[in-house]
Amino acid sequence: MKPVRSLARVMLSGIFVVSGARNFQHPHRLVPAAKPVTDRITPLIQQVAPQFPTDTETLIRTNAAVQFTAGLMLATGKLTRPAALVLAGTLLPTTAAGHPFWSNDDPATRNNNQVHFLKNLGLFGGLLLAAADTEGRPGLRWRAGHRIGHSRRSVRRAMRTARREARIAVRSAAAARRLPG
């Protein structure tokens, strides 16, 4: 399964690496479409990180750099689960800004944006699967539950042993009292 998993990650990450590099080099072409979304999130960014620049072009470059980096991480198999989650997070504003089919009056443009919106929705689903993929190894939840169960069994075993040894000690003491001394 490893070759299929690796190939699927490379294929899934390709769009993010290519578009991330392209959008980082030429962010100005996306400014008109991104401006309505960035205008809405700018107050939140300023509240959380006032030192962070909030102009639209810088936000586009930041998103592009994150997509490029996380895409490379996903493709190379380094920190794949966090990289997939980061890519899923960057896909949300990209989709909302780039493909708002609900606000298009022209049927052809609406159809085109709807197709791209659904494509991004499919990418989002693939990224969620990649983020949940443990590569056949037990997940953290299972390992924690297994460790807790193992600990409980160990404690029960120790208690049984202590009770048994206490009973033996009581019997030995009683037998010692009965011996002529």
C-alpha cells in the first residue's frame, strides 16, 4: 500500500505546489477576487496578531507560501498529517475568494465557478483523508486506550499478587504461632 499512498500524496499535493509558487510570484492577479475575503478577515488578523501585515497582496503571498511548503511536505512524506490539515485550512479562503458561484449572474461564469468550487471541495475531502491516514499504524486514540487498558490490567495483577502474598504471610504467621517454641 505504501507506493499507492506515496503516489496519491504526490498527486494531491501537485496543485498546491504549482499554484503556491505561481501565486507567490504573481499575487497581483488575484487581488481583485481576494479583496472581499481579506477585507472581512483583516479585523480578526489585526486583533490576533497586530504586527502582521494585512494588505491583500501580502495575505495572498503568505497563503501561497504556506501552500507551497505544506504541499512539498505532503509530497515528500514529511509530517504528512499536519501538512494535509494546513492545506485544508488554506483551501477554505482560496475557495471562497476564487469561486463564489452564488454571486455570479452570468450562467457560464456561475457554472465554471461551481465546477471549480466542487473540485476544491473534492480536494478538501482528499486532504481530510490524508490528515486522518495513519499508514496502517494504530492512531493516537487507540494507543492511548490500549495503554490505559494495559495499565489497568497491570494494577489488577499487582493487587491479586499482593492479596495472595498477604494470605500466605497470614497463614505462615498463624502456623509459626502454633509451633512449639
